[in-house]
Amino acid sequence: VAEADGADNARAVLEWPWGQRTELTAHMNIGRDYQFSSLAKELTPYTHVSRKHAELLVYGDGVWVRDLGSRNGTFVNDEEVPKGQAYLIDSDSIIRFGPLLAVALKLGA
């Protein structure tokens, strides 16, 4: 995945329900597959999250979320992301993976 020039990258932080904060700088896979996602251990109890659920991509204009054909969907502020399509998030938002896992996305410096 190509990364935009560093000066143009959005600064984004994900706030997880278990208290962890993750800085998002380029690309992150979301899912319960240990070979796919670095968060698989934390996501294992969330059985509604698919093994390869979604991906987050940082570009200069914000953060893009793409649902990877998950069974239970990906939502931004309760609006469903069409499966296989990318959705631009350009302001602070709540991203929900399936019905229960809600993550706060904070954009800015």
C-alpha cells in the first residue's frame, strides 16, 4: 500500500474499548486472524468480527476504511460501509466492526 508524503498524512488515533490507544500512520488490518491482524489477540473475544474484517488506510485527506466482505459489516457513525468499497473518514468518528465493537477515531495533531 502506497503511503502519502509524511507531511500530508493525517494524524489519527484509535481508542479501543479495552483502553488501548493506537496511532494510525499508514495501514492497519482489522480481524481475528493472527496472520492478518496485529490486534487478533485482542479481537478474539469479539466473535462477530470476521477473521479478515476490514482495513484502515491513512492518506493526506483522512482515513479510509474498507470492509473486506465481513459477515457483520463495518459502520462509520452508524452508516454501513458497502462491502469491498472504501469510505473516507475526514473527522472524528466512531467506527463499528459488527454489532458490538465500537472504536473511536480521533483525527488531528
